[in-house]
Amino acid sequence: MYGAIENSIFLQELLSLPQEGFPELLQRAKEEGLYSGTSWTGFSRGVKTHTQAQIGASTLKLRFATILNAITRLLERSGPGGFSNGLGQDWIDASTLNVAELHEKAGTRSKTSNAQDEHLTGPDKDETERAFPITCFIRRSDQDHSSDCFRNPQMRWFSALSVAEVVEEHYTDPRLQLARYAGQIFQAQPDRLFVFALSLSVDCLHIHLFDRSGTVMTKEPININQDPETFIRVVSSFCSLSTENLGWSPIIQAWNGQTTVPSYQLPAELIKDLTSPFDIPWVMDGPETKSKYISIRSLTSLEKDPYPFDRSTLALEVVTLEDWEQKNGEAEVYVMKQSWQRRPCAVDGGGVELSNASSRHEKETIDADPETRLLLRNAEAEPFEAFVLRRTGLSENRLREASFVTANGRRVDTSTFIRHDLMQTSLPIAQSWTYERYWGDTTPTAQEEEPPVYRSLVRLFFKHAGVPIKYFRSKRDLLMGLRGAVIDHEKFYRHGVIQRDVSVNNIFLSSGTGHLIDFDHCKLSTRMVVPEPPPKHKLTMEERNFYSGFLSDRLFDTAERMYGKEAWIYLTTARRPWKSMYPHPSDRLSPGDLGWIDKLYTIPNFKDHELGPARATGTPAFISCHLKSRYRFPHTAIHDMESFWWVLVYICIKFSGPGVPKLDEASRNILGFYFSGREISQPKKEGVFVYGTELESLLNHFDPYFDDLKALIHNWHSVIKLAFEFRIGMEFNYPHGIIIHLIDEALKNINETAMAQDEDDRRRRIHEENAKAIQVQKTVHAKPVETKLMKRKKSRSNTVLSGSQSTHPDLHSPTGSPQSKKQRK
């Protein structure tokens, strides 16, 4: 994800620096005392001096910001047509502002958390000020004070053009910190494609470009004292480059109350009191219908720690711009999903998935069989999720339109659109930033090379999908949602697709059933097979007679065919859970009583694609605990059935009824133990399938409301255990019908109480809010919309969403953070 490019190529191709007028500007800098002798004021040449060591980073940051601003003012005074892109700019250093106020508004604290933070001295003060970089803000009006933007914690990064980091030593690597700042900018600016940043160590300057594939930087440092003209040229680029060449997207705009404009043209008065970039209605094109859409509600949380090198998925509820302009409160609402998609790649054993490395695409495409190459070409022609839906025949009911995003006739991607097809050598983040490397030795060894993950911007518009399963209205609603999602999973599996990202946010309830969403992590197989049966083996008459009063002849015959020599061991192992499931059967058990299918169908063959050293794919909180390299088998349907089981367990612990999350410390602790991520929770999850007491301990934390689902939890758990003990059998290869059968049995026995009123109210309130937002032409988040349902007295004080909360997105992950970081994204 980290690469270096020759300086001349970087400056010419990526930064597109102007070529003339710099000797005159340098002379003016000398006349104004900015550059004296052979160095810029406050920056000595060469290695850090003893005086600089005493100064500290905060003063160096202030001096660097002063120089950047002074050069910017020189450029602005150089006359029209020279160095002006129409964006006024100010480089702001946090150390010039009230640090205590910044931390109070940002919700952060320094090492000494008292009311006198602004008077700190020494290391603590320096540590506090490092939390905020030098930031280049655009000036939105003559009266606009850019520092005010920094003081607004919710919109601090909305007007940021660039950032600069000053480090005190040559061996200090600034890239990770700059990446965090770039992530903040991407998060606050939905229309931003990439960000330029600067890092300075003593007098050595590097330029960085951050996008969703990582970062590239100048290979050699630019010595600002020895080469002041190039330094001025670099600063001038921020004044002279077009907004598109500075990273703003030309294909998404903002609504200013009357029409659509680029976000950098929004006036300061309009944004000064906003609490989120999603207070702004964003306007974007529909690629197929040529319609324009405008956002009314965000489904994306801003509370997570931003990470720039991933899909950066943006999910919005939108209506057509035509309905918006006509203030049509009954307009149809769609869900727009925009993300930076990885490239499709052929996989071992025949199939396609989204790749994590660009080099893998070329190599494995060449090695792939003709059927896989054809599948890959088709997958490359449209967004991957749209391709999967079309392949399985489900796109017509779920998808309105989808396409790669284009601008000026070119596909928006990190490889060509942003990086101009420049070949680069990558530097992994773990690589030490040594003194020699910073001074120019940035050529990695062969072991350090790590090709970047090239990404393309895709945009999909879905017909409204419903609500996440955590907003169930009743136990029946919950179980019907799971049942529908399992049926959905089987439909895809029959078409060679394994979803691989089952989570509480990827199962949606709609029209009394459920379905799966988010197929960016799925894998398609071109090799569909019926699992090869083991060698034939007949049970002895004595073995059959032993269970003849409990099992039918058809079940004996099927077990012989499916399990071969292991049939007797399997029946002995399965007898106990079957007795628990069916304590008083009216007749001997048949395959149909267990949910076994009559005729085996072809399923994806992933046996040649075993789990490698990389982490498994999916949402960590719900990933199967059996997906580890030591188990030596790939991700198949049974792993996703386990993820469904963990989703149900999570809901039964997290909630005490529809719309009522549990807030007690014990529940929060148990959720942390089991759902805080793969590394922490893996041993606990494995214990549930090894030790019976671990499962019982987990069930003890269920709310009493879910007591009648404990039998389902037990039975489902038994099926998963059988599957991984007997990998040749029905539970492992054809689990869908078995799980659906268990859910159907549970539906017969649930004891439902009337607890759905709050969730019904929440859904109606959302509908009213959307209608009101369209009529007043503001997003739901910009102004709380008072509805009749908000005034209704709640039957319980801890309803999941109060009237004031309902205007904000709620996509909290099981771990307590808004979105669990997906693995391999």
C-alpha cells in the first residue's frame, strides 16, 4: 500500500507543477525576510542542530505553517492567471489555537486532564499539540476564518485541502499519522477522491498522495533550503491546480438550498452550524437511467476511526432529484451504495473473487481455465455485487441500477484516473524509516515489495431493502428473517456463490422474510460438483437393529450412502442430539424429519482453494471459529451457517425484546468476550464447540424473552458440531435444508408477547421523517423532524431510538464500535 515514485515523475505527472515565475517569487521571499542566505527562516541546513532540539516540534510546526502561509500570500499577490484556482487557502497550526478548547470539543484529553491544558509546558504540551496537524483549509468567503473550521469538531475536516506533518528526526516515519489525517478528510468529504500531504523532517520535504489503495510519495527528499524554488513550486500547486487535480470528485455535488454546487463552493454561513457532512444533501448521477439522486439520510456512521485504505463504503437513502425539487413526500426511497471495489481475480481451483493484490490478477488470469477466464471477463464489466445478483437472477427485484463511476469519459479508479498508470515500488508500513532511507535510499529489497490493491469506484442503487435484522418486531419476525436469509444463501450457493460475510448488518428484514446483502466478499466457483461419495459400506443387521426403533430404513440407507465406513460412528454420534430434538417422535425418523434433501445438487467445489496464511474473510465478530489454517479446508456453506448462529446468539444476548437493547454491564462484558473480534474472541468461540459448559454459560446470558429459542440454539449448535466432525456428510455439504427445518420447528413453539409497538413506531417514524425531509428540502440529520410519533409517550424508557436520536444513523457493530472492520477489504 506504500510506494515511492521518482521525484521528477511525481512532480510532473501527479502534482503537475507550473514551470515559470519562481526565481522572481524567491527574490520576493528574500526581500520579505522569509529566505535569508541559504535557508528559510527558522530552518537550519543539514542535520538537526542543538538549538532545534531545544525548540521542539510545536515551534517547528508553527514556523513551517508561517512559511507556507507567507508563500501562499506571495502567490496570491502575484497577479491573476498566475497561481490561482479560485480557492483561497490558509495553513493553520493547532498550536496557535486554544488547545484545551480543541480537546474539549473533540472529546479527547491530554495526559493531564485538567482545566489548565492551555498552560501546559514541556512534553505534555507537545504531546497534546501533536494530535492536530498543520492543515490547509480553503477559504469560503472574505470573512471566513479557517481556524473556526478547525474549532468545529464535527466539521473540522470538511474544508481541509491538505495536511502537513513536521517530525523532529530523519528516522521518524510520518506516513501512518498522515494516513490517519487523510482518513479523516475522506470521512468528512464524501466527494474527495485523493489527498496530497506534506511531511518535513528538519529541512527535508516529502510529498505524499493518499487514495483508497494506499499512498505513494516522492522517492527522494526535497531539501527546502538547498532547492527553495522547487519548494515554492510545491506550495504553488495547492493554489494553481484545478480542484479535480487536488482530489475533489467532479461527479458528486452538494445542494446549497436552491441548486447543486461543488462542496468547496458552499458558503461558510451554510456549513458553520452543521454537525456532520451528512447534514448536506449530496447529489449524484445514476449511471444507467441518467437520473440524478439526492441523499436524505445517511446509513453510514462517522463514529468509527477512519482508515483510508479500504472500501470506504458510503450508504445513503436517496430519492430522485426530480422528486426532491417537486417536494414529493411520497417519493420512492432507494439505497445508494458507493464503494471502492477491488479488482476481480481468478482463484485456484476455478472461480473468481475480488483480489487484494494487483499482481495476482495478471498471474492467475493467465493460469486460469477458459471457463474461469470468461467468468472473470464478465465480472470485470460491471460492479461485482451487481454481477453476482444478475448471475443468480435476483437483480431485477433488488437492484435499480449499477455501474462503475466515470468522470470525463474515464473510469474513476486508483490506478489510471488518480495515479496515471505510474508504475511504483511499494514500501510496506512495517518497513523501518531509517536515516538512510529518508535521505534517499528508498529502494526496497525483493522481500519488501507489496503490490498495491487497485480499486475502482462503483455505485449501486437498490430498491429499498428493508431494515437490519436487529430491528426485528417479534421473535417470529426474527426467525422468519433468519429463515429467509438462509434460503437466500442457498439460492446463491446453487449458482456457485458463497457469501462469506454473514453479520447482523448484512441480514435484512422485508415483507415478512429476510435476505442477504453485501456480496463484495463473496467467491464464485466455476466448478460445480456433487460431492464424491465414500466407498460403499453396508451397516450390519446388528447395527441396524440397534436403532431400528428410532431410525427408519431410508435414514439407514442414506447414511450408508453419505458416510460409508463412518456411517455407524456417525449414527452413534448423532443419536444424542437427535433424541434431544425429537424426544417423542410419532414414527421412526426419516431423512425428511432431519431436513435432509432427497436429491443431491451440485455445489461449489472450493477444495483446491484452502485457507492460506491470510486472515479469513468477513466481519470478525461473526466469522466461523472453524476458519483457521489448521483446519485445512476452505470457506463453504457450513461456515456461513455458523455465522448465522452467532448472529442469533448475539441478538439474544444484546436485546431484551424488539427495539430494547440491554445496557447492563454483564451483557456488555459477555458481548465483548465473544464478539470483540477474531483475535480476542476466537478462543472463547472455539470453547463453545468443545466444552458443553461453555455453551450453557453463554445461554445463561440470554434475556428471558428468548428462553423459547434456547432449544433452537442447542439444535443448531449440534448440527454445526456434526458437520465439522463428519466433513463428508449432509450437515457439512447441504446444511441449508437442515437449518431451515430447525427454524420451522422453533416457529411452532415460540411464545410471543406483544412487544413490537416500539419497533413499529420506529419504522413509521422513519417513513414520516423521510417524507418531511423531502418536503422541507433538508436531510433528516440537518434538522430534527418532529412527527406525531415522537410526541407519543414511550411504554419503556430504554427504547432503542428516542425521537432526537432517530435522526442519526445507527450502524453500531457488535463490538461497540460503529462498524467492525471487515477483513481482507
